[in-house]
Amino acid sequence: MSDHMTVLVTGGAGYIGSHMVLALLDAGHQPVVLDDFSTGHEQLVPNGVPVFRGNVADAGWWRRFATAMKLMRWHILPRHCGA
């Protein structure tokens, strides 16, 4: 089994979240960014990292996201990477 993980980083276009994305890439993982861009900036997300605009509080968005991604294995970080 591979140690490669696909990890959803909420707030990944913010200062803290973007550093989490870089750390995940450096460790060989595939981050996926979810941000509503209320304070985040798309230019903080490295090229090639999937970015989804949305809000974690929107249940309908989550259903659409899950359908689009069809990921078999998720590793949920215990905290949102925002303020």
C-alpha cells in the first residue's frame, strides 16, 4: 500500500493553509484546496494543486464536490487552516 495521500486543505489559499499545502507537497502527498477566497488568494496555491471555491458550511456544495472528486480515501485534517 502506498503512503501517498490526497488531503483536503480547507482554507488552503490563506497564509497558514498555503504553507500546509507546501508541506504536503514536500512530503509527497496530493493536497486539494477548498477556499471561499474571502481572505485567501489563489496565487498562494502552487500550480498543479486542484482548487475548489466553496464553503465548508454549504452541505449542497459538499455533495457536488464529493461527486466530482470520487475519492476513495480521505485523510481529514483536524483543523481548518484559517483564522
